[in-house]
Amino acid sequence: MQVLLHLMAAVALLVWGTHIVRTGVLRVYGARLRHWLSHYLDRRLLAFAAGTGVTALVQSSNATALLVSGFVADGLMPLATGLAILLGADLGTALMARVLTLDLSWLSPLLLIVGVPLFLSRKQSKAGQLARVALGLGLMLLALTLIIEAMAPVTEARGVRVLFESLTGDLLLDAVVGALFAMLTYSSLAAVLLTATLSAAGVLSLPVALCLVMGATVGSGVLAFLNSGFYHTAGRRVALGSLLFKLAGLILMLPFVDLTARWLATLSFAPQDLVIGFYLAYNGGRCLTMLPLTVPMARLCRLLLPDPATPEPRQGPRHLDPQALDQPALALANASREVLAMGDLVETMLDELGNAMRRETTRPKAPPEPLDDQLDSLHTAIKLYLARLPRERLSPDSQRRWSQVLEMSISLEQAGDMIERMMEKVRDRKTARRRSFSQSGLQELLELHERLRANLRLGLSVFLNDDEDSIRRLLEEKSRFQARQRQLAHAHLERLRHQVVQSLETSSLHLDLLGDMKRLNSLFCAATLKPVDRERPAGESRS
């Protein structure tokens, strides 16, 4: 039993090592990798090479599949190009399997000794993230050594041999087992490395090992397809095409497994090298053979996953009629209606912020499209619509209204970005750390939050009606809000003086939120007022 636990722990360490490497690489080079992949849009061979290189770095074809699915879903990349990149990703996984099975046992201690202190001392820096990568590689090499040691007594157990011998005779079943193992470990690389190690220990026969590694390839395709479920249909087609390519390779190769195993057995290589060599040759041959078929596969995926009959839900502009551009007054009214829709989205985001401040548990699952993305989409549409208006035909009042609509949309878009950052602060500094505001502190934050919502509504009313009374009220409320914000900041400092534990734990977050709400209030108020009004003291008449 203890031996089995050691083996399971070594496998878990191998999976964890691949996760650490992937996380470190994506944090340091994630933006560059996305930029690199997105630039190979029309060159199939370069796209294939890009997929190979990126996957060799992140050591996960699933991570590459998620990046590519996102590009295709956003319309930044053709489907055929995405399929070519994923074929290269499969080859990249095979290359890393070859590298990691070399005799690198001497390297593991060095990577761990250097990686641990550097990562702990400089976590947030680039050097710290590169140390994370070194740490992950060291853990992977150490895990492979532990697996070999743990398998030594296991191979002597008759029951274990009977268990693995039951896999022989049914090649399709062996492939299914390999696919399931890749899905359980969330890594085809880990499944292939473990299979090669078991083969070297004499636990697996060569035909079974070959079927397991081919099945692991299919398992990674299934994982990518399942993970693409939150993308639009276009993104899911990429994962489907990659899975179909892998299934086709398995079906074509499965009848020749026994013949291939007999031929490999005649070569003077260790069983582990034979398994990894087959995996590399299988993936390389399959991917290069199917690379010219990416365009037909793209057409097949569109047939299997057609566009939905009804448009997928998305908050887009509804009133920006291009035909109204010849009538400036009507066009400005249309743009104003979309600005009010932006205001509704900002108010919904404010409600979510209030709920987040109250919650003690982790944030619930996000909607299919984040509200901030919907807000950005509306802002972009309004900006482009206003740019098409012939400003030389606008009267002075219409030009002022044009500026007011543009400024209000910019302010609301900036407010949405700020609320999103505030949500991240609450999640990272309070909810994720299981901390909470003091009762008085929470009540004060919610009070200021409610004032903020009221000023947003008042600001939208001023934007819509532009009447004197509403403008005067807005100026007064802006002044009152700033005064109340200062009072609440002083009240928080008073709680710190009395050593209130909850206030001490959340002090930085509390003061940050107060300052952010003050800036939000300024955004809600400033863009709705004429330039002369912004300089007038609160309560002074406009006449």
C-alpha cells in the first residue's frame, strides 16, 4: 500500500511540475506568445512551426489550444490556420517528451536549489517567474526519478503484472485507457512520460505502450474540446478539428501497432527510448501528413458545428442607425440612447461591486461575456459612429452635444475599467484571503457606494435633459460626496487607532476603495457638465 501511495505521489508531482512550468511561462511570455501566434495568419508552415515552439515552451498542447480557440472565436485568425497551429502543438509535446526522458537526473537538484530561493524572494518579478519555470522542470525530473524507483517493487508484484497484462489483446481498449489517463492527469505529456517509464520497468509490453501513447494524444484532444465549451461556436470548431485529426491518426495507425512493435523490438534501444521515439515519429508523421488537409477539415467542422440559428447573446449597439447620419440631430439622439445603455451596464457593475463587498465566499461564475467587455463594445461603436458624423454641418449646439456624448461615453468606459479593477482588489485582497471588513467599515463603504449609484443616475439625468436644477443638484452632490469620503477615511483611521483587527487586515483595501469611489464619482459628474460648469464652485448659479 505504501509503495502505491509513493507512486501516486510521484505522478501527482509530475503533473504539478508541468502546471508550474506552464504558469511561469505564460506569466512572463504570455502576451508575446499571443502576439507571435496571431501574426502567422496566412502561412501554414509558419503557423505549424509557431504551434510547435509555443507548446515546447509551455509544455501543454491544451494551453496552446485555449489560446488558438480564443483567437478564432474573436475572429482574429482563420479556422484553417488555427488547425495548423494545433498540429504543430502536438509535435511540440512530442519533442518535450523526448527532452525530458534524457538522462537529466543531475539537473534536477540544481534547478530546485536555484529555483526555490529565487522564486520565494522575487515572486512578482520576471526573474521570479523564470525561477518558477526552473522549479517546475526540476520537479518534473525529480518525479520521473521517483516513478522509476517506486515501480521497482511494483513490477515484482504478481497482481500488478496481471492487471497490466489484462490490457493486452484489445488495442482499442488500450488506447481508451491512455486517453482516460491523459484526461485524469490533465496532461498528455505526463501520461506519455509515465507510460515510457512503466515500459522501461517491464510492466508494460511494447504494443500496449504504443496504444497508450496514441490514446493519450486523443485524450488531450478531448480535453481541449471540453475546455472550449465557453467559447463561441467558431472557437469550438478549432478544438473539434484538432480532435478529429487525432482520431484519424489513431484509426489509421491502430491496425499496424503489432507490426510496428515487432519492428521496434528488433532495434537496439531501451524500451523507454522506443516508446518516446515512436511517440515523436507518430506525432510528426501524422501532423505533417494532415497539414495540407486543414482547409477541408475546416469546412467539415463548419458542417458539424454550424452557426446557431439565432445570434449568440451579446450586448451590442441597437440604435446606431447609419442611415441617420445625414440627420445630425437624429444621429446624436441615437448615440445618446446608446450612452444611456452604457450607463445601465455601469450601474449593473456597481451592483456587482456592492455584492462583492458583502460576500465572504469566492466570486461566482462569470457570465458568458463580462460586462466590461460589453461596455467596451458599446463605447467603440459610439466612438466610430460619432466619427462618421459630418461635423461641419453641425450647429454650435449640436457640436456641444457631440462633445458631450463622446465625453460621457469615454467617462463611462473608464468607469467600467475602474470598477473591474476594484472587483479584482476585493477578490484578491479580501475574499480569496478569507478576510472581511469590520461591521462599521462595511456599512460605511456601502453607504458611499449607494451615494455613488445615486450620483450616476443623476449624472445620466443631466446628460439626457441638461436642465439647470439637475446640474445644480449634481454639483452639490459632488461636493457632499467628497466631504463624506474624507469623513469616512478619518473614521477608518480612528478604528485603526483602536486596533480593530478586521480594520487592520483590510485597511489598504478599504482606503483604496474609498479613493476609487471618489474618482468614479468625478467621472460620473464631470462629463455631464459644460466646461464652464466644471470650474464653477458648488452652489453658484449658472447665470
